[in-house]
Amino acid sequence: MIKISGFRYCRLGTANLNETVKFATEIIGLELVDQKDGFSYLRCDDSDHNIVYFQGDPQDHTIGLSLDTFEELDAAESKLEALGRPVYRGTDSEAEARRCMGYINFKDTSGNSIDLSVRPFASGTRYFPSRDAGITEFSHIGLKVTDPREAEKFWSHEFNFKTSDWIGWSALMTFDQVHHRYALFPSDKPGIQHINFQVAETDDVMKSNYFLRDRQVRIQAGPGRHSLSGARFVYYYGPDDMIYEYSCGVRMVDENWEPRQFPVNDASFCAWGSKPDLNILESGD
Ligand SMILES: [Fe+2]
């Protein structure tokens, strides 16, 4: 069992780096912490960074998870190789670019690019955004998977992910107390389907809802309340059609939590009655 201890970063290619960084700082509310060698590092909390953008293919996504020790990293490398998943061990300079002391990269069962990093850098300065969106945490991602049952099995058998609930075939999974760190979305290709930032309270969700609409930012869903996790949410599109989400009040789960199966319908997605595009649960797009 590979024990994930943290959810660290997303590395995202973008067709227009300057435009995307501008959107991230002025609309999402991220802090630009560094720009180096073509990579722009941004964050929404006191860690070194959470999001990295680079000029490149907008389909090129990598998810960064962390392990606690180099021993665990070595064991993970051996385990993944034994499972028939080729592992790439990053060089020191590549680790430096990921702001950690070491990492490996592999592809999951859907072809998603995953970094396992050790000793990610901390920051000595506090998060200071240019827009106060009320963000408190980089919390979860929607992960596109080509075979949701196979993906769920892979992440729960080989890693310490547990399923908290299902909606249709989509598993919402976590490695800690937060209801979900992954929401699996059936798709014909890998990638990140959405990126979630937790905000402090419902007021922040609603203030951003109006802020986004005022600026003609395309809302994807909400505002609403997720029936599964209890979180109040709003989703919107950024550059490259990446979907971002603010939410608050996500449910915590413990070892006694029993996963529940929900059908794919409006009420499963939103307890308030907002009308989601349920096709995203079928296609991941
Ligand atoms: Fe979400």
C-alpha cells in the first residue's frame, strides 16, 4: 500500500501563459509566487505553491501527491514497477523545479500523469493574494478516468484512497478525513476535469458567484449545494476551458464512514435545485 500523505500541486500546460496567469491572479485569487524557466508558480495557502502553469499543450496535466519519506518513495517505485507501471525517477534539477527533495512519476490506469514527491518545500511567507476570494485550501480535483471501476480499484488497492460515495460510476475518494480528494469522471481521455479551492464560508461562494458573473466569466454550475459532500459550490470556466470550483463546508469522514450510492440525477448533484450538466458525469468533459 502506497500511503499518500498530502495533495500538493497540479502542473498544467496552457495555450497562453500570460493570459492564464492573469486569470489566476485577478479572477481565481491565487498568489503568483515565482516565474522561472517558463514555469509560473501560484498558490492559495501558505505552502510553496499549488498550481504551476507552463506554455504548452492544455491537455498536459500532472497531479502532485506527496509521500512522507524517501523509504516510502523507493518502495512505491518498486511496487509500481512490479505492477507493470513504468516509473521515471526525477533528477535533482527536476525535483527542484517541483519544489521538493525528490519525486517519481508514473501513469495511472487511465494514463494520468502522477508525481509522488517527498519533502515538498514549505514557504516562510504567508499567502497574500491580489484578490480576496476567501480561499483556504487547495482541496480536490476532478480526475478524468477511462474506466472508472478499474481506476477506483487501482487507487483503493494500491494506494490509501478510500471511496466515500458514488454518483453513478463516479467514485469520490479520499486519503484523509476530507470527503473527497478525487472525484473520478468517466472520460475517453485522461486529465484534470476540475480544480477545487475551498473557501471559508457560503458568503465567499456567493460573493464570487456575482464577481464572476459581473466579469462575464462563464459559470459551469451553481451556486448550489452538493448532496454527497454537503459543500456549497460554484464552478466556472478558466482559460483552456479548465473548470475551477470554489466550495465550502465539505463533509469530513472517518474510518466508520460507509460509502453511499447515489443515482445520476439533478438531486444527487445539487440539493438546492440548481441544474447541472449531467453529461459531465458521463463524458468527463
Ligand atoms: Fe469538486
